[in-house]
Amino acid sequence: MSGAGKTIRQRLKSLEQHLSKENPVLVGAVNSYRQLDQVGRALGLLNSEQSFATRISWWPMISVLGTFSAGKSTFINHYLGSTLQQTGNQAVDDKFTVICYGGEHPSQSLPGLALDADPRFPFYQISKELEKVASGEGRRVDTYLQLKTAHSEQLRGRILIDSPGFDADSQRTATLRLTNHIVDLSDLVLVFFDARHPEPGAMRDTLSHLVGDTIRRPDATKFVYILNQMDTTAREDNPEAVVGAWQRALAQEGLTAGRFYSIYNPDVAVPIEDAGLRKRYEAKRDHDLAEIHDRIQRVGVERA
């Protein structure tokens, strides 16, 4: 057996080992792909270092996209129950972070090369795609991607992808190409906006790239739109006005239907002194968070 053939054989074996820990039902499917690969090679559709098994995402994917100040990483930390991602009002990370289940304590961080070489993930051999954007970019895969593991049951059997602030790097062709790649492969796309800046000007790049094209997609139902940090509107008690401005901005891009939520993170919320107002805000937050979390949990079932 050639060296290339031995490599793909080892990678498929590794894939089976990971599946046995997180989703044993799918282990048998790997062998089916081995048989399909034999047919593909006989027909000249695959070479010895390729496998159909590496062309899909074996774990359901939930991507979290949006503006840099929208609280994406804070949402992920709250959902996982641990401080995995750095947070802040300015862009604190300029890479896509692929987050998966890991049994190790503490969490581990690995460079993008680990994703490029692992057939479990949708970024397997993504360096070749980056090379198409510009010569030499394929060797810089670590510039765009990183892998983190967390010992959280919320991650068992699924993958989360935290994006860099969209408007922090909106002009880089490679970043946009990766964003499109992620959106295409994701089972669920959470698009975050900042309630502190709901006006169209602050959201223009995100609206153009993530909303404008959505309405023409056949899988538009997998997109969920979230106005985050709604606790900041409590000072003026004007959540309806803020939500209205946000939805009008979306409507200008042609999006008039779909799931819209308004939330805030209880761990870092602005104190709301008025008890009645606080109760109203918390009720809305808890209702919408519960629906979002339920949608995440159902991703695996919906894929099946």
C-alpha cells in the first residue's frame, strides 16, 4: 500500500475511534464509505489519498456569526458553562475557532493545521481552498483557524464554530471564502447583532454578507437572527423601539420572515433596579434563550 493510501486508512481509523466515544451509531457508516471509496477509485473518481468520508461533516455544525461586538463568545461561554472564549467590546480574536468535545481537563487549544489534517472536521484539507484564493495562503492556515476542545456535555456529538468579528476583517477574501464555506456546511447558523448599535450603518457589512444572500438560499430555515445585549435598553425601557429598528434594517435587505430573538447574558447583564422591569426583561430573555438552546439540541435529530 502506498504512503498516501496508508495515511487515509489511518485517518479513517481515527475517525471511527472518535465516533465510538461521541456517536457510536455512525461507526458502521465509516466502513460503508470504505466500500464506496473502492468503487470510486475503480471509476477514477478518487485517488489513493482521497475518501468520500472526508467530504462531509460527521458532526452537526452550529456556526455563530455576526459583528465583533455582538457578544458571540460570551453566548458560547454561557452555553458551555465555562470560560473558553475570550470576550470584550473590541475584537479579541481574528480566527475562526472550531470547538469540539474533549475529555481532557483543562481545555486544549490546537493550531489550524490540526483541522486541516483531520477528516472529522469540515476543514479537512482547507489549505488547498485557501491556496486557490492566493498563492501561499494555504501555508498560513493557522492564521485563519484554530481548534479548541472543552469537556462540556453540550458539545458531545456536535461542533460549534465561533467566528471573528465580521466587520473587523470584512475585506479579506480568504476570510469571506471561509465564512461561505462554514455557512454552506452548517446545520444551524446563529447570526448575532448588537442591541447597542441596531442602526443599519453599524450592521452594513453583516447585513450584506450574511443576510442579503440568505433569502435566496434553499436552506434559509437554518438561519436564526439574534439581537443580543438587550439589557442595555433597560435604562430607557425601549426594547420595542430597538427591536423595531433592527427588524427594519433586516427588511431593507429583503428579510421579512424567519426566527428572530432578543436576548442578553445573565452572567454579565447590566443591573436592572426596577423589579417589574427586571421581571419583564428576564421573562423575554429566558423564553428566547430556551428556544435557541432547544434548536441547538435538535440539530442532530434534524440532520437525521
